[in-house]
Amino acid sequence: MRTIWKFPLGYRGDPRFEVEVPRGAVPLRVDFDPAGELVMWAEVDPKAERSLAAVTVVGTGNPIPEGVGTYVSTFMSEPFVFHAYVVTPS
């Protein structure tokens, strides 16, 4: 059975970081949760083996690096707007 989990990203200004997720995770959204922490919500199989997903955050107007993966969502931290890309383990 699949479910949706929230993964804290621990974002500290570095545009690329990794988070451990179950293999086959489907990223749904990257945004700030009600507590103000940057998180990724993903549909997962809780029984799947864990692996690292690479998350890249790019600010509007900045170049998008090669190999950042699939676009997931746009989020704001006023006055800035960011765009999240994710490579998940298959």
C-alpha cells in the first residue's frame, strides 16, 4: 500500500542536497510546512528499500544546472521565488 510522507529537507542555502526516501518515491511538492520548515511531500511504498533522492532548488532568473531531474513545484520565501527539481531512486 502506498501513502504520502513528508521529508524535512534541512535546507541551509545550498541549492543541492540529498534526502533519504523509499525507492520508487514520487515527489508531489516541495514547500514550507506550517512550522516554516522546507519539506518535500512524496507518495511512497513504506516497505521499499531506502535510497537517496537529490533535490535541487533554483531561484527564478538563475540558470538551471544540468541533471537536476524532474520539476516538482514552485514555492516562495518573500521576496524570492524558487523552483524545486528532484532525482529519485528507481
